[in-house]
Amino acid sequence: MNLDPKRFIGPLISFGLVSASVVIYLTIHGLPWNIQQDETEYTVFEIAEFSEMLEESSALAQYGGYLWTLNDSGANAVVHSLGPEGSEQESIPISGAENIDWESMAHDGQYLYVADTGNNANTREVFTIYRIAWPDLLQGEARAELIELRYNDYRSGSPTAHNFDAEGLAVRGDELWLFTKNRGDRQTNLYRFPKIPGSYSPAPQQRLPVDALVTAADIHPETGELALLGVRRNRQTYLWRAPTSDEGVDWSKMVETVIQPADQWEAVLWDIDQQRLLLTHENNRRGFAGLAVLKP
């Protein structure tokens, strides 16, 4: 088989020095959309093992020198503060909120946004994003404002093969961007709507061909780079990074990363304070929930 060496020059030049603890391999593969992508595998570094109180940690946010997380699906309406390296701090109840199936967090300089958008069996038609003021959270007593969401293209039925579950919420400018977890076509739809209280029925703005179940999202507040997390049928977790603009996600410039070790990775966060990517996983394949770091 004859290989053209020119195909490999660009990707190889882009490599810098990488820690010996990080396993890297590069493959060039054709995707169904005729896009050539580099695939890079990283071993993430565990920096905190959570107690049983956070065994279903499935979201991350950052503010006031703290990280913030929550438990999903039927837990109390409570958010938890963590130290910068994941040490557990306070648990703060949120009045005016109910945890039907909390799945994600997003944040800006004024508010925390909690996405009650889980919909495993497609039994829900109305969803809520809770907006919570940061000063109230720092004082240990907070009340939520409501952003109500209905999918403009919602269809009932198909409990195991629908496209109306969502676990990835991010802030971009004046909008919230919600990325769905499509059990039907295994892609992700992007819904965009204002981040102020009200009722909205957005139509999907984009469909990204991830061939996976998306479990988390974050957008870098300075660069606009999207980080998207998801799991494929082989139970392997992938991280996709792509630039964004007011027009949407530029998927043609996507970079795909394989995350090791395999686990139920449920949250991703651009850690602005320390210039790194943080991830959390639930108590699943390795017997504990925790916080890990990946330095892109």
C-alpha cells in the first residue's frame, strides 16, 4: 500500500512536547462527511475523589474561587461548592426549584444556570433552566428564577430512540446554547435562546455529526471555543473542540480527542483561573465519582 507522506506532515508538525504520562497517538481517518480529522488520545489526571454525597456529579461551573457541581436525576435541589482542586465545601439548597432531572450547569459573571433538561424516556415536553444569582449562592441562601423551554420540533413517543434529551448547556454572549443527547440519530442538535427568565420555544439551529450521546458542553468565555463531551457505542468517551461565532459552531475545524480512562464522564469546564480543562465522572466503572484535569 502506498501512502503519501504529505498527508502526515501537518498533524506531525502541530505536536509539541507532551508529558510522559500522556498517551498520544495520531490517526488519519475519513468521516462519512469527507472531513479529515486528527484523533488524539489523552489520559486525564484524577485530582479529587468525591464522597458518596456527590456520587452522581454531572455538571461543573466556576465562580468566586470555587468550582460548583450538582447531582442529577431526582436528587435534592442543591448545588455544591468545591475548592479549586475538588475538595468538597458547602451544599446550598435552591428555593423555587425542583430537581426532576438536573443534567448540566452553565455560568457567566452574574448567574449560575442549572439545566433541568434530562428526558431519558421522552416523558417530558416542558423543561426548566434555573437562573441563580452568584451573590446569593456565596451567602449560602439562593432562590431561582425560571427560564421555561419547549422544543419547537418536539415529537412524543419513541422512548428509546428520540432526540429530546439534553445534558450540555453553555453560555455564549447573551444566549444559552443547549446541546441535545440524541438517542434517535446519535447526533446533537443545538438550540439557542435568551438567558433571561421567560418562556421560549426554539427551533434547532444546527445538527452536529458526533455519532455519540452528548453528556456535557462548555464554551470558553474569552475565545469562544466549544468543548463537547460524549460517549459512543463502544463506551469510549470523546471530547470535541471547535470554534464558535454568532453564526454557530464551525464544525469544519473540529478536533476530536479520546478520553482515557473509560468512565461515565458527565461534565466539562474551561477552568479560566488555571487555564485547563476539567472533567467530572459519576460513580460508575471505577467505583467512585471524581474530578479530573486535562491540559489541552
